[in-house]
Amino acid sequence: MSITKEVKTKLIDEFKINEKDTGSTEVQIAILTERIKNLSEHFKVHKKDNHSKRGFMALINRRKRLLNYLRRKDFDKYQEVIKRLGLRK
């Protein structure tokens, strides 16, 4: 259900702003999106896993707050991140 170190490193390299960036808003949104995708696949098999659904909803809400922050701060980056991650069709 969690993401591997290699996948996380790949996401950081893809969305980082500079060489030492590991925690910018864009990187956090990308990592949360990957975790949400993994959990949604988990729920297709385990429909009654309500304990994990609580954490799943927390991840979704955290990503939503970060997206709202990014939209307020830099709308162009917000649109770019949404397009690259395939959110909000």
C-alpha cells in the first residue's frame, strides 16, 4: 500500500524545483497522489477495510489543502501540476 523508495525518488526528481528540493508543494502533491492511487487499488480488492479508508480520506484531504494553497500562490504551477498528474479531468 505504501510507495517504494525508488518510486518516491523518481517522483521527487520529476517534480523538484531545484537540486535540494524534497518538500515543495508540488513534490508533496505528487507523492500523495501516488499513495492515493495505491490505496484505491487496495480498496478494489478489500472493500470492507474501513480502518484504511480513514487514512485514505486523510490523504485526500491533505492533497486537497495543498492544491488549494498552490492555486492561491501560483496558479500557473497549479495548472501544470494538475495536468502532469492527470487530476481534475
